[in-house]
Amino acid sequence: MSITNKHYGRTSTGEEIYQYTLENANGMRVDIIEYGCAITNLWVPDNSGGLRDVVLGYNTLEDYENGTSSLGAFIGRYANRIERSQFTLDGKTYHLEPNDGPNHLHGTFQHMAYKGSIVDGSLLLKATSPDGDDGFPGNMDITVKYTLTEKNALVMEYTATTDAPTLINLTNHSYFNLEGHASGSMLDCTLRLNASTFTEGNAETCPTGRILPVANTPMDFTAAKPIGRDIRADYTQLKLCQGYDHNFILDKEPGALGLAAVAHSDKTGITMTAYTTQPAMQLYTGNFLDKDTRPGKSGGIYAQYQGFCLETQHYPCTPSHPEFPSVTLRPGEVYHETTSYQFAVE
């Protein structure tokens, strides 16, 4: 496995950004930039004997700075939503920046510049989020580690520490299309989720607190089915979001690296299997991709449903629901989560 780098561009604030290319002996390769730790290209073998780029991306650094779809980005301090943009921790209430109606969504880690280095065959990207960043307490040191294995797995590891009690929920926001990023709709791709329940969402996609079974609903992916089969069903949860944008609770041992999802394209023969240590995963079907004013790598605006996200994470709005798994990080503790995307071709 080899890692090379080259200059990618300069941000609007003057930071020099490099792009790293990880490539294995099978020809699989992934491009990652220091801006937002974003995955810009992911070429995997297909059934034609060639390679297929299966992630959506922008054309330029300026587009990554100004795009609204978080293509390929590393997300934090808090992936997904915090209801009403506030939370109380140890008796003190913190106010965050509302950026999704009245709620706080994702944060600004995707718009930070990280320092990349090559260590023991992996790419390490590091940054510090200062106390008060997005309104969160504590100086937080972050390391994002990308490893490409010879078995065609892209492994992502997130590590963080803090000097004050805070909240944390990290994920990657890549949009996948196993027929290729420029191939149009991904609705024919099949998906199986290792999840028998999901958190019901309200009109703002925040959990109501109810955990519902997927059985006998359009939310049921326990057996593989085309992503588009039920996406327009007359079902309130889908109509609220114009598709899937829901937190599925994974049927796995807490904290262990276990199965999350299996996606497949009959057209290209590509199968992607996701494993994670995280307790849940947000399935997002690119319901508003066409609202992004920045063109994608295809040369035009990506269409609705052109890519799907498998955002491994803790639950949304956990501060509003103390019964959910904890997202609190304290001094002396180390946050560490792993997600792996394993690719194969039939």
C-alpha cells in the first residue's frame, strides 16, 4: 500500500491544503484532502475489470468551502442535530449556533484545515478545536486516521480528548453511489441494514424519544431491498424528509466492531459492507442534493437521490434524551470510534 501527496489549493483564509492518495496492490485508491478530512474520490474495482469512483464530490477547494451537502466530509463536534441548539451539562447550559432552523446540525469540523502526516502506512490528520468552538466547551484535540487495507477496506478511526467536560459525536458524510458518482440515481442499489429499530423523528428530523420497530414498515431493511422500493411510500416518516433521513439502531454488541450495513449494485457488481463500533447509523438518501448550488465532479448539480450516506454515529439530540447512549467526554477520557467500508466485486 502506498501513500502520496500533492498540493491541492489554498483556502479563502490562506491555509495551504494537500491531497493524499492511498492506493493498494489491487488498484483501489482513495483521495483525501486536509480540508475537512474530506474523501474526494474513491476508486474501487468493478465487474468490468476497471475501477469505478463511488463517492460524490466537488471539483475545487472553493466548492468544498462553500458547498452545502458536506460531500465526503468529517463531521463534528456533533454529527446530526442538537435540538433547539442548546444543551445542559453538569448544571450549565450551553448555547450553540442554530444552522438548521432552530437546531444545530453537524458543526464546523468539515470546514477546518487539518495537518496530515503518514505514519505506519496510514494517513493521520490532526487539529485542535478551541474552547467555545460552535459554543461547545473544552479544548479538543482530534485525530482522524485513514487506512486502506490490501483487502479493499477503507478504515476510519476517530480519536479525541478534551480539557473540560463536553459532548462529542463524530462521523463521515460520504455519499455513495455504487454505479458511479456520475451515473444518476442510486435508487436501484440494494441495501441491508443490521437494524430492527429506529428513532422516530419529528418534523425537524429530531427524535421524539420513541424507538420504533422497522417490521412491517417501509423502514425495514433487515432483508436487502432496492433503496428506492419504498422511498415514496405513503408513510409519515418518509414524507417528512422526502426520503430516508433516519437514525437506525444497530443490532450489535455495544462498543464492538460489528456489522452495520451491506449495499450492492447489480450493474457494477460492487458490494460495500460497513462495520462500526458506533451504536447507530443515519441513513440519508440525498433528499436535498439538488439544492446545493455547487457543481459536483460530474460537471453539474447532483440530482436528488444520486447518493446515499451511511453515517455511523451516536443518536441525534442525545442531550434532550438522557436515556440514549451517552455522548459526554470528560478530561482524562479518550473518545475512540472505528468505521470500516469493505469493498468486493462479484
